[in-house]
Amino acid sequence: MALEVDENDLKAAGAELLNDDRHGLRIHGWEIASHKGTILKSSTLQEWEQNLQTSHLPEMVFGDSSLVLKHIKSGTKIHFNAFDALTGWKQEALPPVEVPAAAQWKFRSKPSEQVILDYDYTFTTPYRGSETIELEKNGSSEISETSSLCWEDCKEQIDVVALASKEPILFYDEVVLYEDELADNGVSLLTVKVRVMPSCWFLLLRFWLRVDGVLMRLRDTRMHCVFSDSGNPIILRESCWRETTFQSISAKGYPSDSAAYSDPSSISQRLPIISQKTQKLKICGNS
């Protein structure tokens, strides 16, 4: 969905739209851009399978799609892409979720007809984003060997009240990284949304899983950065993992019909928190 941005709002915020083939803007020392590509072609899919050492990938992998937020002065680059997210899935290697059909498969008389679920077919990922230090040298980018930024645990929380204020939205986009309908038995979906206002940027990386009649899993990572022309900007990152079974949610009196759970935003509070962490990153002027 295209967002109509008022030129006066951009000017008043000291922002400018990117004039190259990317979709995004520059504001207060940040360059924020999204790119939406097509689903991976079979030849590229095979390369990914080799690199990830797997023969299983989601039905729809948007390998060229990305969201990039770069702090120009320090070279700090936070970005989101499908390959790194699937690397996280492969490394976490959760046991496969048991589905009712799987119980029947196991008892088939002919071994050749048995379906063996020996991998996490839900593509659940612990991914919270990718990060590098990228500095300009002699007109070309040089990626620092330090690919990991120093996030510190903290007690601070993202100011949701400030985010709800009536500031104009200068840039908004949602990028799908991968999706799978689990053979029509649910949905596995990884998306990242960003919104830029005159005072800050905010993003939500969301992994949403619904295995119909069995399980729901929601892994959210939110990042918020208030712009600072003087001093070093600070990014807050909140990660919240929620999970429950259909059996458990039904026992609490909520609907057990999968159709009632198509939108994770509307039902997230019904899912118990299993893990939560808040961290901050202080960006220095030059790395």
C-alpha cells in the first residue's frame, strides 16, 4: 500500500526521499530503505539449499526483499533479509510440531508410504535482524570485520504512548521475507514493518505461526530510535516470544476454530509470554 507523503511534512522534518531505485528516505543522519523482490527462482533456491544445507525451504521465499536502516556517520547498518532468518531457523533446529495427520502417517503399514517429519517444517526462527558496520572509504563501502554490535540488557521500554501521537508518517512499508501455508494446515509468515516519523523510527519484525488445531507461536522484535542531531542515538530493542496450544486456549474459553486466529495483532494478548528481553544499543559517532 503506497503512502502519500506531504512534501511540506518532509521538508519540515529535514527529510528527503531517496532519488535512486530504492524506496525510502534520509532523515537526521539515517538512510532507511526497503526493497521488494520476487519469489526465489528454482536455480537460486538450489543455491540457498546448498548454502543452508537443507532440502526444505518455505513455499515462498522473497530472497531479494530487504529492509535496511543505516546510520551514515557511524556506518552502523541494521538490516533484515530472508537468508539470515532461515540461517537462524536451521541453527535453532526445533523439533517438528506434531500434527494430527502425522500420527496417522506413522501407523501406515507400508514403510514406503510413511511421511517422516524430521525437520522443523514451521520455519520458526529466532532471528532479530542482521547487523554490520559499513564505512565509506574512497567512495566505496567497506564492511568492518566487527559484524556484531554491542547490545546491552536494560530496564527501559519503548514509549508506546509517544508512538501513538499524531505525528505525520513520512515513510511506511511492510516487507514479506518468507511465507508457507503448511500444506493448507496453517501459516508460517515472517514480515518486517517500518514507520518513520519526524521524531523517530519504529519497526516490527514478526514471525507468526499457526498450525491449525495444534499450536500458535508469535515472535516479535520491536526497535525504536529517537532522532538526535546532537549526541549519539540510542536504539531500544524489545523481543517478545509468545506461544500456546489450541487445547490450552480453548480451555480458557476462547474459540478453538482456526478461523478466529487469522490476525496475530488482534489475538497476541491471548498468547502467554514464554520469553521477553529488552536491550539498547548506543551508536557512537565513528566506529
